[in-house]
Amino acid sequence: MRFTTKTGKPENAETECLVIPVDAAKPEGVAAALDGQIKGQLAKILAAGDLENKPGKVLMVPGLEGAPATRALLVARGKSKELEPGEYGKMVEAAATALRGAAAADALWCLGEVPVKERDTYWKVRLALHSLSSHIYRFDLLKSKHDTDTPLKLKRVSFAVADRDERTSVNRAIRHGSGIDEGMRLARDLGNLPSNHCTPSDLARQARKLATQYESITTRVIDERRMKQLGMGSLLSVTAGTREPARLIVMEYKGGRTRQAPHVLVGKGITFDTGGISLKPPAAMDEMKFDMCGAASVIGTIAACAKIELPLNIVGIVAAAENMPGDGATKPGDIVTSMSGLTIEILNTDAEGRLVLCDALTYAERYKPRAVIDVATLTGACVVALGRHASGIFANDDGLARELMAAGEFTGDRAWQMPLWEEYGQTLHSNFADVANVGGREGSSIVAASFLSRFARKFKWAHLDIAGTAWLTGTKKGATGRPVPLLVQFLMNRAKVAQ
Ligand code: BES
Ligand code: MN
Ligand code: ZN
């Protein structure tokens, strides 16, 4: 899909689909101009009442006589003068859905003329691009016949711009939005790949591939022998039951000055989580192929930042392993020594995410980072608490949590801060080791975060629990690519990139 800008009067444009906002009560802006040209056909269509006047409703109208456009997609904007961002989002979603299924090869997007509260052109274009890209995405790598459902006709979308200034911000939004889209796509592909096609070694291969694609990225892969030397007994305990070798993947993106302290992203990369000896029940266990979505989002975010050429240094650390029962597997009650020196009593081998993350967090210390953010499909309890709309944020620094929430709000990839009070960690007490890997069932997302916080004492740190947001279930089953938009936006804000 290509995105471009277009100046000039939209009503005169030769396009296969003119996407225009309409207030069913009376045509305004582009709609009014078009209606003047086509002798009131539009007003007549609106008066017929087939298009309900509220955001989220659209009507495709082919063959308007006298208009150079092949068809017009009428997008209801409702009566309010200025729309809430969420209402505008509904308009954009509906328009993107209609365009995805339409026969038009190109479209001229004119929804930018609708005023939105506290939002500018840049944001509107970012939203449109995000929405269109998400709708176009299909995962058919493993189907013998590609493109089995509705083949995509749409090849190009142009954004109507009024003047030079607007063109500058629209182009910027296209550049940023395309970078983020590329990162999301990569994260979704990796997430959707099943565990026999996406092993820790496959993730490492992908990270190495990025290093060949971008000069700004270097990738190093730490194998189990080196992990042992580093003292990563916790990470190694998770991989003990599988034949698939674990990998600690380190990607360094250099976009800032040499001495600038990096932001470190840490991703949970469990390529399949059976639960280990504390075996999971069979229902929906296939979805545990998504247990590496944190890792995928870290890889995707690094790719996006490289594409956008963000002036910042970023390190991505992926802790990749498969969690299997088997000969040699870790057993409940086993005690291991983490890289930090803390000993851990593993009471439940299904609480493996924290076990790989804690060693990766300790490894992050060597970068003297400005901040560390880990991303993990960590707890089922987070899905219970927040549903599938928001990722959970846990942080040892409220400012950092607020910045992440703001980035999520801006991109529509929302997250919500949860408390991380000391009391929640009390249940992690062990009679035999420094700490246990599980505590009480109540508030167990916070207990998990509390476990991680013990390995994040040396830097500003936030943990994103994406168990509810990384993938969808049911008929729409598939990876979402979240929280790539949130992370890239956060880093863009940190880099003070112009919008
Ligand atoms: N990967 C799971 C968390 C998960 C489960 C995410 C279901 C999304 C849907 C994680 O490794 C896990 O098994 N967590 C346990 C922790 C428990 C043993 C303390 C959980 O959430 O039940
Ligand atoms: Mn588990
Ligand atoms: Zn897991």
C-alpha cells in the first residue's frame, strides 16, 4: 500500500474513490463543493435517509453523474462541530473497513477536514494510516493458496492537503505511521507463526536479519553456554525440559550520540508455554504460541525506530525459550540462582515468564540505561483485570508510567497503570530460598510485577503486561502487533521528534 498527498480541489480529482465526511443534515466542505458540481445529487441521496448520521456509519455511492470520481464513500460525521477523538476513530475505522472491501484501486481521503478536539492533522493522518494498514493485514504465509478471502484491490491512498504546511505534517505522519506499521506487521507475523515455525533460534534469525537490513542495528545472540557463564540460572531453568535451545537476543539500535544512555526494551519470548511440569489444561493451549508477543513487539519496535531513523539509542533484549515438560525439566520446589544472585524457589513452572525476564533485567544493568521497559504476556489475571482494551503498566517510577500511558492514549494503543505497593510482594516469601516465583492467587498480576521489581532496583523501570492485548481470540484470532505503537510513540516523545 502506498500513501501520498494530493493538493487541489478534491471534488475535481480523478480517483476511484472519494472518501468524504458528510453531515446528513446538510453537506459542507468537500461534500458541499461536490454537490454543487453534481447538481444536488448528494443532498438527494442524504435525504433518502440510507445513511444514519452518526460516526461509524458509511455509504458507498457509485456513479455520481458529473463527478470525476468513480465512486464516493460517504462517511457520516454526526452533528457535533468538533468530534471527540473516539468518535473520529469510529469514522476512520468504518471508512477503512469499507475501503478494504471495495473495488477501488486508489482513494482520495478527505476526512482530515473534520475538526477533532485537541487533535491536529498529524494525528488524524497517523490514525487513518494505522487503521488502513491494520485492516489490510493478512497472515497467509502458511496457507498453500494465498489471498483466499477478498483479494485486496486498494493500492494507493492519497491524503487531501490544503497547503504547504499541511503537506509537511501529513508527510511526516505518513513517514512515522509507515515505520510503525512495518514494526507492527513484523510483530504480528512473528506472533502468528506457530511454535514449530518460530523457535528461539528463529527469533534470533529474525533479529539478525534486521541487522543486515539496517546499518543502525547490530544483533548479538547469547547461547546457553554463555548464559551459564553469566549465571543465568533462572532463565536456564525454563528451557531445561525442551530440546529447543534458548537464546538471549540483544539488538542495539544506534540513532543517538555515542555516549547517550540507551532506552532498553526487554521482551518475553516464550515460543510456546505448555506450563512445563505444572502443565496447563488443554483448552485454548494453542494460544500459548503467542507467549512470545512481548519479544515480537520489541523486535518490531526496533525495526520501526530504525525505519523512522529515531535519534535515540535503544537496546532490545529478547529472552527466548520454550517451556516444556520433559526429561530434565524443572520440578516444583526446585531452587535456582538467578544472575542477580537471588535464589528462587520455583513453586509453579507455569510462572516462567518472570523467570526468563529477571535474568534479562539483570543483564540490562550493564547498559546504565535511561529507562528499562519490559513487555510480556505475563499473567492471565491481567486479562481478567483489564480485559482486552488496555495493557497493564507497573512501574517503579510514576513519571515513566504516565509517559507510557500518554503514548498509548495518543496512538489508541492504550495502557493503564496498576499499583505496585510493597504489600503485594509479601506472598512471594519462601521458606527455602530468597524468593518464590509465585505468591497468592489474588492480585497475581501485581504479584508477578512485584517479583520483577526486585530485579529492577538499579534503574527506572516499567513493566507492560500485554496478556490481554497482544492477540485476539475467537473468529478474529491473531496477533495484534500491540504495544508497538505505544512503544514507538513513547520513544518518539523521548527523542522529541517533531510532529
Ligand atoms: N503465559 C502465561 C500467561 C497467560 C495466560 C497469558 C493466558 C495469556 C493468557 C504465563 O506464563 C502463565 O502461565 N501465568 C500464570 C501464572 C500463575 C502460575 C501464577 C497464570 O497467569 O495463570
Ligand atoms: Mn506460563
Ligand atoms: Zn507464559
